[in-house]
Amino acid sequence: SLVLAPLIAMAIAINSKGGVMFKQIRVGKDGRPFLAIKFRTMYQNAEGHGPMWAKENDPRVTTVGRFLRKTRLDEIPQLINILKGEMSFVGPRPERPEFIDQLINEIPFYKERLLVKPGLTGWAQIKMPYADSVESTLKKLQYDLYYIKHRSLLFDLSIILKTINIIL
């Protein structure tokens, strides 16, 4: 990733205005907030009207951003979050605090996904596209809870290998 990071940063800088990196508060293990770091994939000020769900063909995403999301290369800077102990390689996707309270109130057992560190990749991430509603979040939660119940080194390795396959 150290070889790819400067190339990705250059592609973002050349193809869109704004910073290369994107920092956003996410909720981690036990509900603790942390600052997640990613390569910027959306146009600058894409959420000027407040937080919005990501969509499959989100018009806020830049051309380079589409490629980065499809290959998951936008997640490379989150290796820093892993080194800091805020995330792990495998686990449920870290969610934004703006959505956490709503999801806890609307989806039974949603809070249980906060029992483990969020992951760079996860069972739900490789099985489903972005969640863009409470209904799709419920479906992804089923995968997250399955992962939490059955997590093991072998299961994590399987998820990492499937993620590499998706990237390639």
C-alpha cells in the first residue's frame, strides 16, 4: 500500500478539487468515537445539506472515487486506524455517529455490533453492497452478527482472502 498511496493521492489531486484525505468521525468498539481516515472519493462539500446514506451509483462520487471504492483502495489510509488500535483488519464496518442512534432505535440488536472493533473489511462488506437505508442495514447486520458469533482466525483469513479476490 505504500507504493500505491502516492499514486492514488496524485490521481485524486489531479482529478478533483479539495484535499486528498478524508477524515470522519466513526463509532468503534463499545461506542467509542474515533477519526477514520480514507482517501477522498466524493466531491468537496458533497454533504453540504447534512449526512446522507452512500448509494451504489452515488452521484457525489468522483470518477477516481468510483474506481477507488470498487477496488476498496480508498480504505488504505485506515491502516493507520488499525495501527492505532481503533480498528482491526476484519469486523463490522464502522458507522457514522449521525446514524448510530437511529439504527439502534429502529433495528433490534444493532448495538451488539459495537461489541467488537470495526474492520477494514468484514463478512457483511464482502457479501453486500453499501447499505443505503435502514432496511439494507438490517440485512447487513445479520452478516455482522453472524461474524461476531462465529469469528475465528480461520474465518478472518477467509474474509481477508475473499476481500483480496474482490480487489483483484
